[in-house]
Amino acid sequence: MKKIVLVASDIMPSQALQELNKELSQLSCEVVSFLGFGKGINNAPEIPKIIASANAVVTGMSTKPKFVEPELLAINTAIANGVPFGFYADTYGVYRRPWFENVRGKASFLFVINKEEAVGAKPLFPNAKIVATGNPMWEEFYFPLLSRKESRAELDIADNQTLIFCPGAKVLMMNAALFINTIEAANQLALMGKNPVVVISMHPGDPNPPETYADLIKYSRVPVKIITRDILTTSDIVPGADILVDFCSTTAIEAAHQRIPVINFFTEIQLGRLEEIIGTREWELNRLGVAEAVYGNAKDPPPNHQPSADPEGFAPMRQRQEIVYPAPPVKGAAVKKMAEAIL
């Protein structure tokens, strides 16, 4: 029986490797998972002992240095014991994350989301088998639990209101910039005779209580709702949205899968953070045409066309969303590709 060890700290890679665990277990493998789901891996000290007798190791590629520590511990243990290891790069540009620079050349395999990412990754992973598996969790985006009508009913949003959905991040200053500018744009829509409502969802990793953002509700002319995870999940809000506004989150990809217009709002600070974690200041969704970028810094002024003022003007974007994110041939295709490559 083959023994496979899975290690990931961030939420999305943890969820994907959890699905991979199920698939490998069905193929009669012994699977040991160390998955943090964005909250840290409490039993990380046990990783070296488990990996010493493993046949293969798969890790995520987390966003923060402190989250990377268990993944690098697993990788370095695998190297020391001659155990093949590889990475799961769950979204665009993840393979460029600098924390893994010193171990890329020793990886046996790399899973990426599409063929274009595979081509880009090859120079950095010269000895790895690179497989365009897709993202197991993205497959689920086509099958939301709530319909548009059900989602809006849960949020008490009327048919004649334009629901502008703004999912939060983990960092207060990033959220403040995003939320305030989105509400400013919504207030401009109200002056134009539109009927907007802004729905903000709290990121599960945001350490600030909802009360931190209370002034957004108090001083906005347009209705603002702050939704926590115990009320409704981000994925349950997406189907009811008319427009999604965020920095560069997975929720934007989820919305694009459901043909909902996406606006990525960038400040200079956010562009710098993006460059730090993926090595470029260009977010792939904007390059692909499945989202539109609006810049809130002096260097890159907003374009003359403000997409949020024209909710009906997104037909070309929706066409690109259909091309870039076609419906999956079958649920579970991504984890099957991963399991096959590992075995």
C-alpha cells in the first residue's frame, strides 16, 4: 500500500487536497493529511516522522511566509529522506511564489490549473512533471447551492435593486480601501437614479469583528449590508450578485464561472502585494478579459468607462467567461488527474 502525505495551510489548497485524499483513499492508498484550512496546522511537528516512511508528498503553495513553514518542513523532510514530492498550485501565478524558490528544482511534479500555467512554470521547475489538472474546487463553482432568487431572498434584496457584492480579505487596510471605494461608486450610481445595495462579506481569516466596519453602514446613503459566515457564506452570496467588486480573490473566479461581471479594484498597495505573492502586478483575470480592472492610484487613473455604472454592458466579458471557464466534462476530473499522476 502506497503512503501519500498531503500538506497545505491555505483554505483553498486544503479543500482541494481534502478531495484528493478521498480519491487516493478509494484507490487503496494510505493517506495522511496535514491541512490547515487557513487557521494553521496544529500537529505540524508530526510531519517529519510521517514523511520519513512515505512514498510521495504533495503540498500547497501558501500565500504567507508563516503559512509556508509546514509546507517547507514537509518538502525538506522529503528531500532529506529521498521521498518524491510535488506542489499543487491552486490559482494563477502561484508557481512563482518566492518562498519555494530553493526547492523548485528538486520537485518531481507540479499540478497547475491550465496548460498556459504549465508552460509558464516549466523554466522554474525543470525536473518536474507538470500536469494541467485544473482546480477541483473550481468545478464546484458551476453548481451553487442557492439559485439567484434564493440568494437574494436570503439577503432581502429586491428585484429592482442592483446587488454589488464586495467580498472581504484578511487585512484591514486592504478591506478599508476596497469597501470605501466600492461604496463611493455605489453612491454615484444612486445619484444617477440607479438602485444599488452593497453587500460586504467578512473573510473567515479577518481578525477584526464586524463592528470594525460599522461606519460604512452608518454614513453611506445607499444600503450597506455586512454579512458574516454564520449568516451566509461567500459562495451563497455570489449567485445573487449583479456585479462583484474585489481585489484579486478566488471569489472573482467563482463569479466568472457563473457569468457574473467582475471588477477588480487595485490600489498601489494592493498591486505591490500582488507582485510580492505572484511575481507580477498584472492579475490574470484582467488579462484574460473575464474581469475588468479599475485603478485607484495616481499612477494609473481609472479608465473613462466606469463599468460599475453600466450593469448591462458586460456582454463581451460574459462571452470571455464562457470561453475561459467552460463547463467541466465531469465532476471530479481534476482530482482524478492528480491521483493518476501521483501513482
